[in-house]
Amino acid sequence: MHLKTLQAMFAKDREIVPDMDEEAARWALRIDTGEIDPDTDTALQAWLAADPMRRGALVRAEAVLSYFDRGRALAGVIPRPQAKPIWIRRRLVLAAASFAVMAVCGWIMISSPRHYGTSIGEIRSVPLRDGSSVMINTQSAIQVDLEAQLRQVTLSAGEAWFKVAHDTKRPFVVSAGRVRVRAVGTAFSVRKRDDGADVSVTEGIVETWVVGDEARAVRVAAGSKAFVPEYEPPKLVTGSAEIERSLAWRDGQIALQGETLADAAAQFNRYNREKIVIADSGLAEEKLIGQFRATDPLAFTDAVSTMLGVSVSRQGDTLLLSRQK
């Protein structure tokens, strides 16, 4: 039956949270039978809002249902019922256990997109089915779609580092807004920004371009990085030390080499609910050198207090830096 099929299929996948997908299967079945309207049902909307990963789980469940019914139709087993009661739907699915159904459902398990995300301060490492791996930085979200001839990743927020398994027949393409980054077998990171994306390459070579301006695609080699704006030519920077420093987040660190205090505070604020606030613009322009744990803003502000002779005061979830009087 639909619900049990969904649960069993998702249970085989260790990358998916069983409880979440069991709930998603139930919601998908209720939507499929016409019991609820997904756009207006308040209980469903509340369930989705409680965890950003739930929307992806629901999409996967609905995809399995869709192809399950398509498989039965192609096999000539039984036409798709329209808004039948749940108990009738379950009996019909039992009658639809044909080879065609299993083939279609098996295809969905291989190719349906996967959604991954991180919360504040979280860094997550995810192995992919093609042998690649991805490390996802704080407050980031990606969708992974491994197709027969193309491996696609959509970075909708934040930053991720990719270690790509070599496969010349299936290029690996990361999308970040209008920016595209293509690799075959290499290692690189992409950070999405409001006006483009940062691309840093640690191994191999990638090609990057902007949709609609493919003629100005550029190649970025290991030890180089590029800022790819959406409406200007890419800007290349060379220097492996700079690359490694920008990727210190993979070890839970923030590495500073001449950044302003304002820049440093912005980096720490990405990883923590406690926010660093600078009281005056002159202090904000002070430059710093050092390496700090990304999730320990208090240790950072204590170090700044010693280095720059500033005072630190806590106001709720705010660490206020100001000149000592």
C-alpha cells in the first residue's frame, strides 16, 4: 500500500530521518486522496514550518506516489483513482504490485532530489551516492539531484565545499542564483552572496559562468578563487594560503589575516545566536590577525579586548564592543 511502500523505501536510506519521512508519507497520502488542500491546510503548514527539511521530505513522498500511480497506469493494471477514501486507495495499491511499479519506484529512489540544510553554528558532512561528498557550512541549504547524465546541486543559501568523484560522463554542476560552477572530478567550495558567488578551488579545475553570459565563462584552478558577480565579469584571485584560510570553517575555525573588526564580527555572527555589535565606526575599521573557534564569540571578544584595549559588555544575546573611556 502507498503508506507502507513509502515508509519501507525511505527506511532503506540512511541519509533520511525515518520519523520525518513517515510523517511526510502520511501527509502525501492525505494530499493524494484529496482529503486535504496542501495550500490551505493549517496543520500541514505548521508541520512544514517547524523544520525546513520537512518540505523536501514531502516533495520526495509526493514524487514516489506520483510515479507509483504512473507505473500502474503504464502497466495497464488499474487507472488512477480520483479522490477515493484512504482505505480504498490502500486496497487498490495492493492490486498494483507489478514489475512496472517496482521499476518506476526503484528509479525514483535513485534520482529524486535530496535536500540538506544546517542551522546556526552547525557544520554538516554528507556522503553522496556517486562517491562524492559535501561539507555544508552554517545556515546553508542545498538540493542534490543525481541524474543519469548530470549531477546537479542547487545552493539556495550559505556555503558548501564539494569533493567530487571523477566521472567524465556525468559533470557535477553547482547552481547559486544565476552562477554556475561545473567540475568532473575536483574539490571546491561555493558561497552564495546576494550579488553573486565566491568560488574557491582546492583540487583540480572548475569552470564557472553566469546564466545568459556563458561566453565569458572562466576556469579556476587549484589554489585560486573567484568572485563571480551576476552582472559583471568574474574576478580571479590566486593564493593557496588565502584559499585554505577562507575554508578554515571546515575545522570549525575563523582565520583572520588583516580583516577589519567589522568583517570579523560579521563572520562570527553567522555561526552564533549571540551577536557581536561594534559601538563606533572607528573601532569597526581596526584590523586583526588570528585564528578563533567559530562558535566561541566570547573568547574572540575577550581577545579583542586585550589586543585593542576595548570594553566588552553583554546585553542579553548581544556582545557590545566599545572604546574604553
